[in-house]
Amino acid sequence: MSLAASDPSFDTQVFRFATRMGRLKASAIREILKVTGMPDVISFAGGLPAPELFPVAQFAQACQDVLATDGPAALQYSVTEGYEPLRRWVSEYLARVNQIRCTPDQVLIISGSQQGLDLIGKTLLDPGDFVIIENPAYLGAIQAFDAYEAQYVTVATDDEGIDTNDLLRVLRETKRRPKLLYLVPNFQNPSGLTLSLRRRRDVVAIAAEYGIPIYEDDPYGRLRYSGEQIPSLMAIAKSRNCIYMSTVSKTIAPGMRVAWLVIPEREVFERVVPAKQAADLHTSSFTQRAVYAYASNTEVFEHHIAEMLPVYARRRDLMVESLERFMPDGCSWTRPDGGLFLWARVPEEVDTEALLALASRSKVAFVPGAPFWVNRVVRNTMRLNFSNASDEMIVEGVKRLGEAVKAYLAGAR
């Protein structure tokens, strides 16, 4: 007699999922991109850099140089911590552009920023642990921390970024000390807001007082189009109780999947390394060397960034001007000083998920804001990407979007 026949409680399902999978949902953005990837759709949905600005010729030369001078090592297994010359370049680069003082042995090269979120979640979070996040928050972080069954303590934001008075309130009311404070201080995804210098100092002081480590996610920091450069949280904290993450996805190309964690605390670094070994052993030997060969030529790399910035700034300005021109009364939006996104709010009676279906008929797409909100139901916000559309597409796309909002409002009445 089989076990299933003898025991009526025996589960005959072959694949039995881990409990944590009940919390994991497909990224709303990735699902929208499947639908909006058609060539005749004007998409403001993805967080995509402009492909026409990728340094294809220069990077091709860097790849050829790597294969010509270091080909066998570039195609071989490597150490988990990363290619040492690239780690050294990262430490020098961060000192130059972000006022961060770190040594190469505090730098871990990772396979894209999303892996960094996963590794820190894996290393620090037990089921039920609290993570403090902004509200709205970066969807990729929510997805990564959900895998480790985190609970979220949300803090309100305003035009200066995270509200430090609300942060204090949250910490006083929370029964257990949170494991992590996760922030995107520069041109936050999705809001586009930047954490002010005053607030950064307050955040560092509050985190130190309450013993909460800060996870500073900075993928957009070099994409500043207006305003003054602000020191990083890690620089203000003098690296104490901080983890910093950035990437080449926005400055070179996202297809490289090369990013880095700066982890000054040695005990933490030594725990994250085996967590990465369990995931992928190491980041691609070849792409690490290619990124180093390209980026270590400071003149070429900085010239490339200098060429990108005015293009993105013009597209941001054009999107803001088009929203002012075509959106109906009762709508508002941010004007970010950098990054790839702005955040729009439409009248409360508009559900932007339903609006997306209406706008899609006019071949324009965006990301509804609801998935970015945590522990709250907010239906009337949306994220708009301005970096990946031409000037003409921005004007026409916002015009179509404005018409869709007006049609929705007319139908609601």
C-alpha cells in the first residue's frame, strides 16, 4: 500500500512551495513592460536609460582590450569579492564624487543593485523583522525584502525627502528595534525627491541614537541636472553603521549587471560574502574587467556622463512643460533635480490602474503608483519615466495621457 493511500493527510502535490512564496508577487513594472514593449506604444513605464546614449563604440574597444590583454583570466572563475583593480577604482571614484572614504577591501562587486538588496536581506533579516522605508518606496526593495518575510515600518515624505519628525515618531512607537533603515536619498524611485542636507544629518543622528543601520541605495546620484551636490549619508556618518550601494547601470549600461556594496563593518562584510557565494559565486569576470577598462579612463568616462546630463535634463523639462500644458486641473507632479522619474498625482476619483487600461488604448503607458505604497491604499498616483523617450514622444505621450485622464474624469462624472 502506498503512503498516500495509508495516510489520508498525506499531501499528494509534488511541488510544495516555501511559505515565503505567498508574499512574492511578480513586479508590476515588469508585467507592464511585457504589454508595453510594442514599438508603437509610447512608454513612460520602465526605468530605462536612453539606449542611444550608451557608449557602444568605446565599450566595445574596452572589451577588445580586455580579451587581448587578459583574455584567459576574463573568461575564468574568479574570487567572490570582485576584481581587485575594479574594487580599487570604486574606492577612488567614491572618494572623488561622493566624499566616501573606503578601502578596496570594503567593496564587494555584485551582479546588479537588485542582488545587493537580496544579499543584505538574506544576511540581516529574519521573518517578521522590521525594515523602515519611505512611503512610497522603491518596488524592487519591497520585492527583495519580501523574500525574507520582512515587515515594513513606513515613514512619510515631503519635498525634502523622508520626514525625520515622523521617523522619530515611528521609532518611539515601534515595539521592536528595526533591523534596517532603507533609503534612496538621491532622486528617489518612484518620487524623484532628494533628501535635503539638513534631513540627511538628522537621519544619521537619529539612526545612531537608536542603533539602526542605514542602507543607502544610490543608483542615480551622478544623474544630477539641477541643484547642488549633497554629501552621501555614508560620508556624513563617516561610514559608521552604514551600507552603501551603487551601480554602473545608469552611467554606463544596465546590461553589464555590475554594481557594488560598500560595507565598512568587517563582520557584516564577511557574512555577505558567503551569501553571495550561495547565489552566483562571483560577478562576471569579463564584465568586471570590461567596466574597469572603460571607467578607469576618467576622461572618457566623465565625458560620457557630461554628454548624458543635458539630454536627460531637457527631457525632464519637456515632460514637466507637457504636463503643465496637457493635464487637467487637480493634477500635480514633482520636478526632480535628477534621476529618471517624476511622480504624478491625479484627482482622487481616478484609479491609475484603471486609467492605464484606458491610456493603453491610446498607445501610452506608465506605472500605476499603488504597488509603491506600503501599508496604505493610494490609487491616484503614477510614476513617469522621462529618460527613455525622444522629445517628440514625450510631448505626444503626455498629450495622450492628459486626454485619457480627462476622459476618465468625464466618465466618472
